[in-house]
Amino acid sequence: MRSFNRDSMDDFKGLRITQLDDDDDDETAVEPTNMDEFDDDDDEEDDEDYEPVMLGFVESPKFTWSNLRQLFPNLAGGVPAWLDPVNLPSGKSILCDLCEEPMQFVLQLYAPLTDKESAFHRTLFLFMCPSMSCLLRDQHEQWKRAPEKAMRSTKVFRCQLPRVNPFYSSEAPKHDGTDKPVGDGAPLCTWCGTWKGDKLCSGCKGARYCSQKHQALHWRLGHKTECQQLRTVIETSESGRVNNGVALTQKQKVASKSLWKEFVMINEDESEYDTEMSGDDEIAKPLVSKREVDDQMKSLMNDFEGDADKKTWVNFQQRVAKAPEQVLRYSRSSGAKPLWPIASGRVSKSELPNCKSCGGPRCFEFQVMPQLLFFFGGKNDRESLDWATIVVYTCENSCDSSLSYKEEFVWVQLYSQTT
Ligand SMILES: [Zn+2]
Ligand SMILES: [Zn+2]
Ligand SMILES: [Zn+2]
Ligand SMILES: [Zn+2]
């Protein structure tokens, strides 16, 4: 079994996607020309031309250190392992624009680019508001022509670093529990453990928050008593010296109980599943039986009315059936397209907004499958979160800018487009 970060003593092995373009190896320059060819050609008919795809699967973390940022992990649920641990996203960018609650961490993908020194390390972070009513409103917002005006409940950030950087050794991690980062990261929110905790509790001067919302939540759900106790400890401390800003490190336990269950993600080439299933069902260590996933998928079939949707759904299902536990499909090769579950509510290449940083075009990079919700333990009621697929498009150039976390474009397809 391979992981996105294949264990290796001598090199960083992430998801080196340029290797997928075997045909291009002998060319001197791989220019992303003729992009027009890919415009508006996303009819369901051409879903047949298979581009190499990496599939992502979740499994429980094997070690306590599996999720540490110095290992450049692929994670789903829990809290992110920020690549640049200091210059985190801040301000409005961390909020669901619709309800203004801080968003929740969905997953992160370590996807470095071999041919770009400034993207020697490169991680994509996906967040969303867990409210289904926000996601339904998000559906209307994502069509807006001027994306800076769109109010989104789902956001993705791209962060990249050169091999020599202030936060990590330039040597590959050993993956034996001894790897250490260089220096500390910014203190995080005591409640969500996700975003920068730049607001200090005035009572204990220990708890930190990303937002007033999380401070209020924590206060109500336990910090009220805890804060009093902490204050007493500080006041009676012998030296009388108040340890101001008992900075909560990035390893501190998170107070919130509502984060999604934490997993690490591993990957497999989809082609590994091309052969008929032998008796070896253990390839991806399924956490749920295939039958459970299949039943969930089939029951959705009844929801579709249009024939185009049904046809697309059958195609989707057949492709996914090769490895039903896949939670992610990744392909940055130039012809790669998402595998759409339904025909309606897709975005075409010409509708994608250009990169906010460099103005260049964006390309498909990965999509998140609805199965992830299954592993997150989603409930099956009307109010609970549900999606058909979440598609992430990133700057084709993976451009650099002074901003450490650059927002890329997310497209969410729901089973029902109605609010
Ligand atoms: Zn929201
Ligand atoms: Zn928070
Ligand atoms: Zn406090
Ligand atoms: Zn760009």
C-alpha cells in the first residue's frame, strides 16, 4: 500500500503529479497550450477518455504523530496540520460568508509539484460550514460571475513552500516519531484547534480564540468554570508572576466535540482497481463494508428525475464501483476532468473564475466524494450535510504571491439544486 507520502529515507515523496504525464517526459517544455480545446466539452459522452486518477482513502491514524505538520500529512476530519504554521488565513476568509461561523476542516492534501521549486511543498486545505442550509445557499452564490462577490460556505486554500524554508528541515522526515518542525506555529483557537487564536480570554489569559463565536461557545460549554479555576491558580502562584499568554501550542487538545472524526488519507492509482476484484478486498482497508456504501449509492438513484442525470449517475457509479470506499479523486494532468455524479449543476472550464493572485487560468485538481460524509458519520436526515461532489480547481501555474494561503475555487454539486 502506498500513501500520498510514501515512506522514504532519501527524499520527500508526496503526490508527484507531474509523473502522471508520462507522455510529456521527453518534451523540453510542457506548456499548457491549447486550453481552448477543453472548453465546454464536458458532455457526459466524453467521460470515457480515462485520465490517470489517484484515489484517496481514509484510515484511522496509526501513530499519535501521524498527523503532525512536519510529516506533510494527508488528513481528513479533525484539525488541519498547517503547512505555513505562522501566516494562517485570517479575517473573513475563515468564516462561512453566509452564517459567519468559522468554517470546519474537511481535508488537506499534500500535492507538491516536482517542476516548481517554490512548490516543493504544497498543500491544499478544504474547509466548509457544516450547515446544510448554508450549503444550499452557497449553490446560488457559486454561479456568480464575480467570484469576489460570492458568499461561500465552502473554501479551499493553497499553500506552498520551497525546500529551504523557515519552518521545516530541508531533509525528508524519517517517519519514526522523531521528526521535529523548526520553531513553533501560531497559537490556535482553544475551541476549534483550527484557526489562529489571536483573541485572548481576559479572565484566565490562557484560552485563545479565533472568533467571538468560539469564545462564547466555549464559555457556555465549560470554560466558565474552568476559567475561574485557572484564574485561582494564577493568582495563588508563588512567584506572583502571571504567566501571561500561556500560549496554547498547536498540539494542544481541542475543546470542541463537533469536529469531524479524524483520519489520515492514503492513495492508490485507480488503474490498480481495473482488474476484476479478486478475493483481495483488503487493498484499501475498508472501514465500512462495500455493501453499506453500495446501498447508500443505490438509494440515491430514486431521487433523480431527468434521464441525463440517471445516465450520468450510472456512469459515475460504475466508475466508483471499482473502489467504492474512495473519498477523493485526484488528477492534475492536463486533460483531467471531474467525474460528475449528475448532469445538472456542473461547471464548465469557461465558467471558472481565473486565479485571484495571478489572473491565470485554473484547472481541475481533485474532487471529494460523498462517501467522505459516510466516514465522518453523517446522519441521514434532511438537515444534515450532504453533497454529490465537491470539485476543487486550482491555479494552473500554482503561482506564488505574498499571501501564504491563496484561496482557490470550489464547486459544489448537490443532489438537489433546490433550496
Ligand atoms: Zn454557514
Ligand atoms: Zn475557533
Ligand atoms: Zn478564560
Ligand atoms: Zn495564480
